[in-house]
Amino acid sequence: MPGVMELLAENLKKNRRKRGFTQERLAEQAGVSTHYISMIEIKRNFPKSKIIERLADALNIEVHELFLPPSLPANELEKLRQSIILDISEMISESVTSSVAVAVEKTFEKTERKSVKKKK
């Protein structure tokens, strides 16, 4: 897993490009130099928290988004989704089976008690 500096560098670059910003435009918006943005993106500098906040504001994102790990490829997400669906289906099936078994047992006991009362 990438370190904090790598996450910041990649997410800063990704979000900057997503917004259509050049390094110069982001630097201007955040009140830092273009060189400083470049140094962050090539993992040579790590900004102080105030600058991280200004970068996030300039990109119109939350600070934590600058530190998110890369997302899983689409096929991995689909596998995860299918696995979750299967797990939930199994839990529901087990729960329903258990509930039905309890209901059948109670019904059988009631029927048996009525049968015993009628014989008396």
C-alpha cells in the first residue's frame, strides 16, 4: 500500500486534472508557487496542514480525499458486490429456514395438544 506522501501526490494530481486545472492554476488558487505544486506531485515535498487545506479548498474536495487509497478495478468491485450479495442471500435463507422450522414446530405442538385434549 502506498505511503501518505504517495497518496497525496497521486490524489492531488488526479483531482487537479479532474478539475481541468494546470499546476499553475492550482498554485494560484491555493496561494503557493507552481514549483511547490510540482514538488508535491513528484513526492519531493510534503505540505503543512494549512496548505493541504488550501489545496483541498482550491480543488473543491474534502481534505481526506487527498489521502484515499486508489480504488479497486471495476472487476474487483463486481466480485466484491457478488460476494456480498451471496453472503446476504445465505443469511436470509438461513434465517427464513430457521423461522419456518420454529413456526412448524409450534404449530405441530398446538395440534398435538388439541389432539390430546379431544381424546380426554
